[in-house]
Amino acid sequence: MATVTVTAPIAVTGEVAGVTFVDGVAQVDPVGDRLALAYFRRHGGYQVTADGVGFADEPPAPSAVKAEWVGYAVRVHDADPDEAEALTKTDLIEKYGPKPE
């Protein structure tokens, strides 16, 4: 599974938005911690970078689970995490999936 590295603006050791930082760095699950990631993206100074395989800016396959589509919508399209979660998988695909040419 892919992870996301979040670097805080200061070398904090402790918890911020439910994520544990050590010396200003945290490893975050892009799906399970999507609300925290949205917080870090909204607040200045945090650097959010993708690590690992499978964290592309391309939309997931239509057969992918809904959580992957929610993560994609939040990560790539800056969708509100709660609003994306409230949509059905079909709605997410229609709104954020590839458009026919």
C-alpha cells in the first residue's frame, strides 16, 4: 500500500490532527487518514509527498473500491473529504473519472 509523507513546518514530535509526527515527519495512509491529509493541505507549511507504488494522479480503475476513488478525489481534485465520502462510487466515477473524448 502506498503511503504519504507529511513534513511539518517545524520539527514537532507529537500528534497533529490525529497523526503522530517524529522530528517533524509522519507517514500517513492516504485512505484511512484522508481527513488529516486534507487538514495538512489546507494549512500552510506542511509538505505532503507520495511514496511507494500505486499513488498516481491517474484515476483508479472502475473496478477499484470506493475508498480508492474517495482518496483520488481528495488528493487530485481537492474534493472535500466528507462530500466525497457521501457520494456513491458511481457518482465519484462520473464526477472525477476520465471523460469520453
